[in-house]
Amino acid sequence: MLLAILLSSPVAAIFIIMVDILMVERDPYEGELDFWGEVYFLSTFSIPVYIILGIPVTLIIDALNSNTKVPFGFKSYLIQLLLYTLSAIAVNLLVPSYSRNVVSFITFSIPVYTYFHVLFYLRKRKAVKFLRI
């Protein structure tokens, strides 16, 4: 989980900044930080959030998903995707916001989906290596 957090944090930051540039139509060169400075800033501050929220949510989802017979099959993927989507919605609703719109939901969903897919890939890769031995 920690490796997934460390990998997800900068990737999610890049996606968030790109969405911010595309949807809010802001100049990527305007402001105090450059693009990579923003990536570093967001990554640094998102790691504690991933640890505080991501690990418990992952443990809960793993417990709920333990009933599936194939841990990396399509059915398991869809169940986990649904559960992580519900967690993204919950985070979006729990965080105080002055406006609830598509951009705010996308901003809260990107880290969740990035973490989920990196974690899923790492677990699948580990399982494949284990089966080859």
C-alpha cells in the first residue's frame, strides 16, 4: 500500500493540475509555482492524506472484496471500482466546499482512482510473480 501511495501521489498531482488547466482555463505559467513545482507541492501534501484515508479505506474494501473467488478478475475489479467510487463521493461530500460541481468531484476522484489503479496493478503483478514461482 505504501508503494502505491508513493507512486500515486505524483501521478494524481499531474492529472489534477492538467484538469485544472483544461477545465478552469488558467494559464499554466501564471502564479508562483511552475508546473513541476505544483506537482511537488501537491504530492508532498497528499501523501499524509493518502496514508490517513487511503489505508483504512483500502483495508475496508479488501475485507468486503475478500468474498470474491478471483481476487484480480473482472468481477473483483468492478466491485472494487464501485467501492472506491463510493469513497470518492463520500470524501467529496465530507470536505467543506463552497461549490459542489463537476470540477470539485473530478478533483477528489482523481487521487482515489489513481491510487486504486496503481494498487490493483501492483497487487496483480505481485500475484503473477508469485504464481510463476
